[in-house]
Amino acid sequence: MELPIKISQQSREPIYHQIENQIKALIASGQLQTGSPLPSIRALSKDLEVSVITTRRAYQDLEYQGFIQTLQGKGTFVADINPALKQEMKHDSVSQALSQAIDTAVQHNYSKKQIKELFQSLLDSRGDL
Amino acid sequence: MELPIKISQQSREPIYHQIENQIKALIASGQLQTGSPLPSIRALSKDLEVSVITTRRAYQDLEYQGFIQTLQGKGTFVADINPALKQEMKHDSVSQALSQAIDTAVQHNYSKKQIKELFQSLLDSRGDL
DNA sequence: TATACTGTGTATATAGATATAAACAGTATA
DNA sequence: TATACTGTTTATATCTATATACACAGTATA
């Protein structure tokens, strides 16, 4: 079972962190339901072409945070998460991402109008929306 | 002379990289003009409460990329950069930041409408714009 | 029961990021 | 000329991230 996640090697964010964030997004948005199995750490490491230690680290963090649970010999499954928490996670993550992008634009001396226009044009040119 | 840059310790992006990006933004947007002096690596390290090695790394990378030049004993100065290049840098950096934020929203299954609304509300609640 | 998978623990190694410290060389000013 | 600044070099150290490898223990299936 493949997860729709992608790793950017040029990003300065650690790989395991990228994996974590993307799995969280899938869970928070309901694309991964409670109880559904995740790929094994070995399978995921092959998919993403990273080492098992890296995928394992991501899963460990997610488990520590309560998003997944792993059973030795069986695998790893999405945990049961309060829907209100999911909503909050969604909102927080997306808000933070957008805010940071606005920060970057402001740092570059973009006006409100310019930011809005560029954003609109980028949003409109997305083929997946 | 203090630079209006801030370091986020929780960000997973290396500190020197954060410094680089923010100085680039200042140069690209004209907030730092050709020839103007940057704070010494020691002064900057004190301002930002990071080590000299870290600020030096940022300055070295910026120099390698042609944005600044340093003279031993004198200090570090903004280089002369083609205005077209500045424009391109601005546009690329801001576009990339906004695109990545949209990616995050999409990962969280946000619709175009939701993204737009959240963005608008975040933009409107900015006190600095 | 053997095989193929699962997670867990451990080891070794390398690269990157960052801290602190000291010394050297160059510049500027009182 | 001494002092205070500037960048440069070097050293030591620690932590983090990631790679590869191996072995152990648990589960599932043919």
C-alpha cells in the first residue's frame, strides 16, 4: 500500500520530519482513517528511497504523538483520534503554512495587493484544484 | 547596525540558512542597497544569539552566491546586483513560499475556496500590511 | 514447519550543524 | 602605538540526521 507522500531532498527540513508532517496531514484530513494500516517501515523506506532508520523515526514520533500505533509482527495502524483534534490540526498546520508564506512575502517588501494577486494567480494555475 | 531578521529555533531549517534567506530578501527588495555595510559576523552573532561560526557560514554562502563581499579587517558589504536578478529572486522566493503553503493546504484536503478564504482572513488580520 | 513478512534493538559510520575558544592578520581611530 | 574593531583559520566538542547491516522477536500463510 503506497502513501501519497513525497520527499524533497533539497528541502532543509529533515526527511523524517517531512514524512511525519505528510502522514499527519493524511490523518487529519481523513484520507487515512482510524484503523487503516500504514506501509511497513521497510516498504515505506523503499518507496521513498530512504533508510529504514529514517522511516522508523517518523513512525516513532507519530506514535509518540498518538497518531498511530504499531504492533510488533503485525505492523502499524492509524490510531483513533478525536475529530475535534483533527480539525484543529488541519487548521493549525494550514494556517501556519500560509502565515509563513505571507511572512516571506512581507520580508520581500510585497504589498498586500501584490501578495493577494500572486497568490490568486498561483492558486488559479493549480491543476489539482 | 541591526538587521531586521529573526531566527526561529523550532524551525527545522538550519539557522545559517534562515539568516541567508532573510538577508537575500532584504537585498532583493532593496531594503539593503549596493555598498551598504552588513553587521560584522560577531555583531550579528550577538544580535541573533548564535555562534560566530553560524553567522559566518551564512555570510560565506551569500558571498559565494555573489550577494555580498567581505574584506578582511573592513567588514562585509552588499554587492552590486543586477536589478533584473533582484526582481527574479523576489518573485521566485515569494512564489515558492506561497506554492508550498498551497501544497500544504492541498495535502490537508482543503478546497480552493477554503484555501482562498483562510488566506484572505490571515492576510487581513496582519497588522503590518 | 519454512518462509516471508512485521517491528525492535544494536552497531558502525559519515555528514551536517552548531557551539566555544584561541590565535592570526588587516583596518581604523584616539 | 594601543586599542578595538574587522575577517580568517584552526581546534575541539557535541548533537542530529541518515545510511547500511545484522540479529532478535512476533505474526501470518502456504
